Amino acid sequence: MSLTFEPISLDRQKEYHDSLEGCPQLMTSDFSFANVYGWADHYGLEWAFNKGLCFIRQTKPETVYWAPVGPWENYNWASCGAMRETGRFIRVPEALTRMWSIAFGNNIVIEESREHWDYIYAVEELISLKGKKFHKKKNLLNQFKKNYLYQYEPMAPECVEEVLEMQDEWYKWYEENNPSEALKAENHAITRVLHNIDQICGLMGATLRVDGKVIAYTVAEPLCEDSLVIHFEKGDIRYKGVYQAINQMFLENEAAEYTNVNREQDLGDEGLRKAKLSYNPVFFLKKFEATIL
């Protein structure tokens, strides 16, 4: 079987969501539609649908495949010619590596990818911020509430232009002080998602304003009935406690019915890893790299 790949598009997102819903494991943040669509230009992402599965191919900076999405347990992996054609897969969830280990035996090499592990937090804990382990976060949140006359709002399509303006200001400030290709790529992904926020199914978010101006925003997406993922979260650091505020207020107002919140991976950045660990994750969604010999 040869796979026919095509660019990621809004037109087939329902078909993709059907594949996602068929996965036996809670899927990692990488495979949410907004993430795949937002980063499609940067990674040169393409997809191919076959027998209920969606295969995702990354073409930049090299050609490599992401884990297939769909009802894995119904697929005959050992006889899948496409698997042997592709060879190398990244961002592979732990449950799928177990299936592949059985199907391919000694003909597969599986290696841990710690930098891609997703950090999962308890929504209830991040709303209440109770106890010593959250003392600093709660203190910063309280300082924000005390010091600023703020306005919290769920994100609506009519405020997207203002969010884009804030994102542009945020990007220019960080780009001037700490320019990087990663920052540029993220800005493109954010802008692409925001421009299409009313066409991407299930997206949700919120803004914080002070004196009528957007100073923080967040964009999220449900992963399943009890979990959601925070894709983007930006704040103006001139307002002390702004990140603690947008995080806590969004979860309290828009996501209290969820059990878990996924705040994505750290990509091996030590500063980012420290920050994510400081919010006390309850578990990780582990990912691996797999090579078919």
C-alpha cells in the first residue's frame, strides 16, 4: 500500500477528528487539529488517510513521519507496507510503541523522547492553587487582582484582531531582545490559528484587559471529554502576575468541568522545563521515536 499525501487543510478536519476519536489512548498535544494546522507551514506537514488511520508526514527540515492517528488496535501493523516504506516515526505515544513492539519484534528500535513529553496538570489544583506547593503562584495571582483593574472575557471572534495586535507587540519585543527561529515559527503558528479561529472546530480561549487593552490571552482545545490542551498563552510581563492570572481565570471560568489540562512539552529547554515543573504536573504523556529496521 502506498500512501497519497496532501497538505493539511481545514476541509478534512472532520475526517481527522474521526481518526482522533478512534485512538485507544488519550492523544498527546501534537495531534490536536489546531496544533497540526498551526505548525503545518513550519514543518511542511502533510497527511494521508487510509482505513480509518491518518498518517502525518513532516517534510521540513527533513522527511520524517509522526505517529499515525486512529484505531490502532484494528490495524495489522506487521503487514503494513507503508510502515516499512516510511521507516522512522517521531512523537509516538507510549501505547502505540507497545503495539509496534509486538508487531515488529526485533525489527524495531524504540527510543525515549523526553523533550517531547506532555505535562499534564489537575484542573482543580490549578484553579484553587491550594497548599505550599502553589504558594508563589497564588501570591502572584493575588497581587495581579489587587494591583490592576482588569476585565476577563472569553475569547470571541470579534476580539481576535485585538489579540493579534497584542501578539504582534509581544513578538516584536521578544524578537528584539532574544531573536530566534523558534520564536518566529511559533509566531507564525499562532497567527495562522488566530486568523482561522472561527473555522477550527472546538477552539476556546480568553483575554485579560486593563484600561480596555488586551494584556494577555490564551487559546485552548478539548482533547477528549475530560482533558483539554493549552496551545498558546501570552501576557504582557509589565503586569506582575499576568501569566498566573490568565491561566487560573481561564480554567476557572471556561474549563472547570475538565479533569486534566495538557500544557504541552518543554522541547528540552531547561528554563521552560523548570517553569512547567513548578506548576506540579500530576503525570506525563510520554512520547518516543521508533525506527523500523
